[in-house]
Amino acid sequence: IWTRGTAQSAADSFQTLLSSFPNAPGVHYFYGTWLLATHPDQATGEFQRELQVNPGNGRARAMIALVMAHAGNPAVALPEAQRAAKDEPAASMAQYVYGLLLVQTGDRNGIAHLEEAVKLDPADLGNHTALASAYSKFGQYDDARRERQISMDMAKQGSSSEQK
């Protein structure tokens, strides 16, 4: 929707989608991800609406935790991230956010969740860079170097494919 049109046409399309399927799982989450880029102050509300429709959506809960963390509240966001990882353990986003917040609060157990995020979505550059930082923070320098190399290789591949 939003990749080919204007922001207004995307917003109109989302409103049509929301009015047609207000209780369909995933719709509010999808809209919330768009709002993060266009109206970040409204995104959390859509993620919360998603949880009303689909309480087990760990990705929506993880996004709420991530927004809270970016607002400077990692300790407050941590229980939300923990629940996200518990509700949807196979969601790389939930594992990523929980691991990231654990590491930010000084808990090395975050490494295991970041490693899980990498296993679930090895093509996500953010997973690898967060894991590299976590390894570094807790003194696992060889592991950090390996993850940084993977990240650089991924970035180079992305740059070369964009030039084609």
C-alpha cells in the first residue's frame, strides 16, 4: 500500500482495512507498524488494540516494549518484553526485544534471547548487530567479532544488490 502511493492514500487504505476487519488478528499490528514510521505517537495505541483482538500477539507486545524502551524506560518495558517472548516464543521480534532489554539492564541472559532471534530470523541485520553488542558488553569478544563480520557481510550484500 504505502510503498507505491502517497502517505494519504496509504492512510485511507488502512482506514478501509480497519473498518472492514476491525477484529481480525494482525490488522491493528500491521497498521501500527506503518504508524511507527508516519505517526509514531499513535502506534502504541494500535498495538494495544491488536492485543485486545489477539492477546497472544507477541510481536505487538514486543513493539509496545520497544517503544517504551526508546522513550527511556527499559526497566518498565522489560516485563512487557518478557511476556512477548513467552506469548510468542517463535517470533524473532519478541526474542530480539526481550534480549535487547535484558542486555540494556545488565542481564547477560539477554544473549540467549538474541541468539534465538538470530536463529529465527538470520537475515535480520538488527538481530546480528544487537547480538554483537551484547557479546562485547559481556566480554565475549571472539563471538562479538564473528557477529560484526556477519553484519558487515550482510551490509555489503545489501549495498551490492541495491546497486543492481
